[in-house]
Amino acid sequence: MLIGLCFFATACSTPPVPPELSQAQRLDEELRGIGVSFYAPQDLNRFERELRSAKDRIVAERAKFGWMRDYRPAAADLRKVLEEGDGLRLRIVSLKTSKTESFRARADALTERVAEIKRMTGYFNESAPVRMNLSQAEIKLAEADLLLKKEEYDAGSKDLAEGEFHLRAAEQAIADVLIRYRDRNEIAKWRTWAQETIEESRQRGTVVFLVSKIERKLTVYKAGAAIGSFDIGLGRYGLSDKLYAGDEATPEGKYRVIQKFPAGDFYKALLINYPNDDDRKAFAEARRKGLIPGQAGIGGAIEIHGGGKDSLTKGCVGLENKDMDRVYDYAREGTAVTIVGVVSIENTILAEIGKLDIHD
Amino acid sequence: MKGFKKHVVLVLAIAVVLAACKQPTEQINSAKAALESVMKAGADKYAVDEYKKLDADLKAALDEVAAQDKKFFKKFGTAKEMLAKVLTDADALKAALPAKIEAAKNLAIQLQGDARKGLDAAKALLDKAPKGKGTAKDLEALKGDLAGAETSFADIQKALDAQDYIAAQDKAKSVKDAAAKVAEQVQAAIDKVKGVKK
């Protein structure tokens, strides 16, 4: 009877294993799950060592008779372990959040730059090499995004770096096309031509046409005042100065309308006197330097014509038919046509180009 | 003589008890080696969850060993069972791994094929797109986009050759998406012309 009572008392007074033990074990699993073994292996080792030591204390207590067991010191140890583990968890979560944020910020900045450059390719026809690099950059950024979702920051960073490499190549491809448009001497020359043409219009009271390649505009001046402006298209390599037949570039210089065609191949057309004396000089110089391929001639038949501003011409200036109707009506044989790269240094397109990280 | 026998029996009994209380070092080493071996075989890449579970099981077994080691009367029975299970599971995972890797490889090849089809479809669309008024410039730019995707396509094969099938899958998905984007824009350019014709 007495023995039975003792057993009963013993069983009743056996304290339960502290709940902190299972909490700490769950936390240990969670810490491993969030990659603490990768980000803070030493801290995880310390945490697990302390957890093991607390577990050992519990094991030691369990080896005692029920009424002799005292889990309180072990529970206190476990609370400390839990506190430390929680701190570690928060630290790793915050580290990963900050890694994700900085990764995301870098990826977003690159994506924005890709979009910006892509938009700029709309300004010129020679965009294929730029777009090729941009496309490669976009693919790398997409791969980086997939890796970010898997929290593979190192591999993702490598993809971001490769994306940036292609982005720089795209910027450099733009620089190759636009290098002349950042040259102050070229700009000064174009501005002088433009001023002289407008001055001629003002002094004689005549109509003149001023074509700005980068702005893709044909502006009509009468008596020195702008009376109309039309969107235009250029040759496939329209931003380059025409040098020889077949280069599909649009010439730059001071020209005159020499013939009007009411029904040409591309709607109405105004033939200009390309090549002029300057063009011939430039062609001869280029030939001497070996810059003219094969037996290519200097070319000709450069027109302002209809057929649409979005078409790629062989070097002519293309307009929408409705605009061509008006330009055609303004034109006379002898009307001055000045074609320049850019008129205003302050134009928005040049400002955007200036923002690019390109080197001449 | 009788006393001597008693001593011998006692010594033998202690030896048996001590032997039973010895850490299962060999099993621990085998389990660790098995885990290392499946990791090297690519389990951490191609069987991520199974590998994590195995790692956790080994850790639990080592915990049990450590806990018993601190006791005066050590019982490694449970720890041995746990270690044996880790070994069995690691072997099973290692045996299943080639199939998992093969599945990842097949998926990567399938995605590579999808990317190829996407590129070909975009190219066919570009070739038949009317290069007339309103589209020539856009199509020229899209050709550049497609050329970039085509160049990136080669990276898929490089990853496959390097037996990095997960990376190959990611690359194939990205190229396929890029090709689809080009096709979409070519279609928009075609629709633009159709709209103009109306």
C-alpha cells in the first residue's frame, strides 16, 4: 500500500519536459531551412552547441527518478538558446532581405537602362547591333530574376554583371553611330549651315527647307520664319553622311531642289543636287584613303519624297504623303534644302545621349 | 582458483558492457560519407528536399549519439538505428538520383526545343512581315532583338554540355520568352500595316 502510494506520488510529481525544447528544435530546423548554415555557419554551430548542451541537461534530468527531476535550469538554458536563435533568424532574414533588395535595385536599374536605350533606338535606323546587345542583356536579366527567386544571389549577380556587359556594348554601339552628334565642331558646322539658310530665306523672302536628321524633322521657313514642320524618315544608315552609292546614308550639306516630280516611284518627289562640290571633294578624299569599297561611285538621285516617314529609304528623305503634298507645293526649282545632323545642341535627344555611359 | 574464475567472468562482463557503450564511430563515418557522396552526385541540386531531409536526419542521429555519450550508462541502440536509416535513405537517394538528373536533363532539352521553336517561329514571322510603309524600321530593330536571342540560345547548349541542367532550363525559358516577345511585336507591326491598308 505504502509502496503504491509512493509510486502514485512520484508519478504525479514528475515534471513535464519543458515545451521550450520542441520550440528550440523547430527553430533549429527553421534556421537550417533559411540557409543560416550558408550565411552564418559559425553562429549556427554555436546555437546548435548550446541547444545540444541544453538537451543534455534534459537527458540528465530524465535519468533521475521522476520526483527528483528539475527541468528549470534546462528550461532557462533553452530560453536563452531560443532568444539567441531568434536573434540569429532575424539577422539572417534581414541580411537576405537586404541582399534581395540590393539585387532587385541593381536589376531594376539595369532594366530601366535597357528600356531607356531601347526607346532611344527609335531615333535612328542603325539600331540592329544595339538591339542585339539589348536583347542579350534582357535575357541575362530574366535569368538573374529566376535565380533571385531561388535566392541564388551569387549566380544571379553573375548574370546581372553579364547583363550589364551587354548593356555597355549596346551603349557603345550607339556611340559608334552617334559619335559625330557629340562633336562640337560638327555641330558648329551644321548650325552655321542652318543659320545661313534661314538668313537667306529672311533676306530674300523665299521658302527654304531645313532637315535635321537627329530630330527627324523637315522645317519649312518663309522669309526667315518657320511656317511648318514635318516628321521625316531617312536612309537605313541615315545618321551617317552619304559618301558613295549604295551606302544608304543620307547626305549632309547645302543643296537645291533641281527638279519636281508630281508622280515619282514614291508619290511626289523633289530631286536635290546631290552630289554638290563639297560631296565630290569628300568622295575624292575618301577614295584616296581607301574608304570607298570596290568601284562604287558617288551616287545620286537623292530626293525628298512621299511613301511614308517610317520606311527605310536608300538615303532619301521620306515623308507621309499628306505632308509631301504641302512640302511639294512650297517647293520651287532652286529652293534651298539644307540637311544637317542637328540644329540645336540643347535638343532632348542629344541630352538623352549625353546621359549614356559611352566613350567616343 | 574459484576466485580467479570469478574475476575473469567479471572482467569479461565489463568488457562486453564497455563494448556495447562504445560510440558507433564506423556507422557515423559511413553515414557522413554517404551524405557527402549523394551531395557530390548532385543531390543538393536535383533532389533538394530529399537531401535536406537526409541532412537533418543525420544531424538528429549525431545529436542522439552526443546525448548518449554524456550518460554514464550509454545506450547507442537508437542512434545506430537512426544512422542505419540515414545510410539506407542515402543509398536509396543515390540510386534514384540518376533518374532525377535524367529527368532534369530531359526537361532542359525539351525547353531548349521549345526555345528553338519560338526562335524559328519569330524568324518565320519576321521573314513574311511586309517591309513596307510603317514597318521597315521596326522590323529592322526586331531583327536585332532576334539576333540577340539567337546568340543567347547557344548558352543553353553550353550549360547542357557542362551538365548544369537547372541553369540550362533557366536559360531556355528566358530565350523562349524573348523569342515570344519578338514574335508578338512582329505581329503588332503586321497588324499595323493591315490597319493602314484598311
